[in-house]
Amino acid sequence: MFRGVHHINLDAKGRMVVPTRYRQLLHESNDGALVVTIDTEERCLLVYPLHEWEPIQAKLEALPSFNPAARRIQRLIIGHATDVDMDTNGRMLLPGPLREYAGLNKKVVLMGQGNKFELWDEDHWNQCRQEYLDAMKDDAQMPDELMNLSL
């Protein structure tokens, strides 16, 4: 559903414009309702259409609350999850604490990941992308499933 890398500018209020190609789809399937939360592996944000987020939240809520690792994940991912509406101009306001977590400045990268988007600070994404590309040179880190994949 969501593919590609899109370079976007945040305005002074922390709003970003969703690329035109996704607006109609998001309005039709969710009435523009999105959920934004943190990624616990990288300093970026995850942006889900509401209907994609709800089953994820249900799975997270079903984790055992007496398991410390599960509780940490619940607190981080559900605790930071914020409902965001896309307006009629395709803009969405990113809450300050989420922008701060991901280090988002004026230039950001919105990257489609199938059922969701990742939102990165442009400089941080460029640095991570280079690290990922450098790591790809080491075949020892590749899972067997990827070694057998043909593109």
C-alpha cells in the first residue's frame, strides 16, 4: 500500500503535508485518521492508518503485564501512540514530544513500509541508510531467507 521515499518539509507549527498520492486512500479508508508512535529500535516515528494500528495495539495489550519486557514495550509504543487527523489540505500536526523523540527538524523523510510509514529526520535517515548499505556488504549478517530471495 505505502511505498517510496518522500522528502518533506515541516512547517513552523510542526505540520507536514502527506504526499498527494496517499491522501485519497487515507481519507477513504480511515477518514484521515492516523496514529503516530515511536519506533523503539531507531529514532524515528511510525505512522499508521487507524485501521492498521488497532490490531497492533490489541496484540500489545494482550501481552502479559507482569512480564517486564512486555510492559516496557507497552509503555513505550502504546504510551506514545497519538491520534492525528489529516486535514482537508493533507496536513497533519505532529505532537512536539514525538518530534523531539525523533529529532525532527525542518527536513524529514517519509518512507512507505507497506502498511505504515516511517518518519525520519532527513540527516539521521541519510546516516542510517549509509550504515545499512555498509552492513549489506557483510553477507554473514544476512538471514538465509534473504540469501535465497531473487529480486
